[in-house]
Amino acid sequence: MKKIGWSFLFLGCFFGKLPAQVFNTMGTARILPNDCIELTPDERYMEGLAYHTTKLNLAGYFEIEFDIYLGDKDEGADGITFVIHNDPRGFEAFGTWGECMGYGRWSRNYLAGNYIAPSIAVEFDTYQNYRQNDPACDHVAYLEGGTNFHTTYWNNGQESFNLEDNYLHSFRFRWEPDKKRITVFWMENLSIRANATLSMMFFRAKPK
Ligand SMILES: [Ca+2]
Ligand SMILES: [Ca+2]
């Protein structure tokens, strides 16, 4: 499959002020003056990451909310990932570009190259890649351990589901520590409910 697009394109718009020092950025990511972060420009083979510098306490309940914009080109690629990790590289951690969306690695069984782990992630995928078991439609999926390979996905029940519809989309991520349960809302629709199964190492991580 020929790559036709760029690594990922994302504008996360936050309510309230977005001071630049709250985020560590890498690659092409940049803080915009309108409380948004542009992860990549509309160009091919770009990769950008932005990390919030406040560490999460996984012993407590939390929700994280922001808006996502994936452009207006249905043929675009590849999408973005929302990642929570305890990778020893900290704010320097990054994954592979292209179909790995700055998070994962080329093959789930090949532990080489760049990937973020231990970690959990949600992908907003706009391009079908057979190696990652993607469906033909755009989709939202839950990921773990630095691989984009997934066996389930959410497309709002629409085979024509399209994330690049030129709209801002609300995203809400809920963490319930007692159940180790992740819940994801896309435009207030329940899109993912998953139990984090991977890496007790990750969940043993001491919050700071
Ligand atoms: Ca699309
Ligand atoms: Ca994909």
C-alpha cells in the first residue's frame, strides 16, 4: 500500500488558556496563539508530538478533554494518537511515523525501532493499513504497549465514517483506577470501553 499522506495532522483546542510552558513539543508540533496545538502541517511525512508536563496520578479518577481537528481531506493520513505512558525517555519518547502515528512500531511482533512503552493510547486513524489490522473506514481504537495493531475499533456504526470532515470534535478520556477501565467519548458518543490489561509495570509506576 502506497503511503499517500502525512504522518498526522491535529489541532487540539483547549478551553481556557494554553500557556506554552505547559507542553513539551517535539518534531513539527507548535503551540498556536488560539489555544490550539498544531501537531503537523498539511505536508507529507511529518511527525509532531506535544506532551503535557503535568504527570498524571493513575491512583485517582480523572477525565481529560480537548477538541480534535483532522482537516478536510478524506484521503489524508495517517491520524493522531492520544497517549499516556511511562516510557523511560519521558518527554523525549516518540514512536514511528506514518501508519504508527508517532506512537507505535511497524510490526507488533518486532520489538525494534521507535515506539512508546509502557503505554496506553487511543488512535484516531484516517487511513487503512493492513499491517495494523485497520478497517477500510476511518476509526477510533484502543492501543497498548507501543503497537498500533488492534482487533476492535469504533466507527459509530458507519462504514463511511470520516474523521476529516473539517469539524472540531470533542474528545473525552476517562480513567477509573479501581477497575483499571478506560472510557472514550467522541462527540459525547461512547466509543471505547476497555480494561487496561497490559503491563502491570505501567500501573505500578509511582505517580509524581
Ligand atoms: Ca477519512
Ligand atoms: Ca492507519
